[in-house]
Amino acid sequence: MSLLFREQVTAMMPPRCAEIAPGGSRARLAVFLATALLPMAAAASDTLVTDLEQRLSRQGVDEVNAYLSAQGSATLSALYRSTASCDLQAVSLSIQLTRDHSSKVVDAHKESLRVALGHCTGFVLALLSPHEVPKLCSSVASWTVTQTARELRRRMRSIEADDTLRSSPRGKACHAAYLYELQNTRVGLRIGAPGMAPPSK
């Protein structure tokens, strides 16, 4: 169970709910409720992804993205969370939906895939075309400079430690994209990337 999901449940609980929890603890009750609600949330997510896949097969990428845009943030956020948490069905769907270059929701699909690449790297890379790899192997917009430097380095180490990823064209391209961002963007300038010479005084 994610900490974020538990916190969301806690935030929705009125203070008096603690009275029915063992030991009067809102935190314990939140854990209980979150555990009970999690399967329902997962089922709702599965239903959404299945529905979108059916729409995709009938109507195509453009129409599915138009539908998501019209539905508002809740539906798009649900797909984002499923993809970011490496639901394989959602990852596959989101990759297909990024191939509509005119939709406003494409950026959200790409961001969710950037998050997923940190957790199920091999699966995401296997579904990407070679030219898509450098575009998605990059930082997430919400990260701070420090977070970006730390996470890019962690992802590079993860690729280096995996024999298959390290030797595959997509794995190499992804590692190179992370390294380029680390050395040539505000991250490298603010933090100092490995192998970079210190600025002259």
C-alpha cells in the first residue's frame, strides 16, 4: 500500500473516526480503510484501462485522447497513476496514446511513462520505438534539481547493473539520454555531474 494512498484516506477521515479504531488511532484506522479500499481502487483502474483499450481498438488514438481530455482531470489522473505504478496494461496503453501529437493530454501520458521507467525500465523500453527512447528517458517535471540529479544517477546505475539493459540498444540509448541530461542541463550546472570538470575560478 502506498504512503500517499494511506495519507489520502487519513485526510478524508473526520476526527471522530479515531474513536472506532483500536487504541483510538486515526493512523491505524486509515491503514484498515486503505487496505479495504485498495482492491476497489485497483478494480476501478482495471475497468478504466480496459474501457480505454476498447475505445482505442474501435476509434483510434486521437479519439481516445479527445475522450480523456473531455472527461476532465480525474479520469486522466487515474490512468496516470496506473501507468506510473507500472500496471503493464496501462503502460502499454499510454505508450500508444503518446503517438497522437496533437492532443493536449499527451504530455501527461509521457510524464507517467517517465515515472514508470524508474520502476519497470525493461518493460517500458521494450515497448518503445528507438526514436521514442531518448524523449522519455528524462526527468519528471515535478522533481527538484536535487531529486533530478539523484534519480538520474540511480536510473543510470540500475541500467548498468542489468546485463540485458546494459547491452541492448534501447538500454544504451536510455542511459545516454540520462547522462546527457545530467551533464548538459540545469542539473549538471547546479549539482555537478560525474566526470565534469569544476568551473574555473
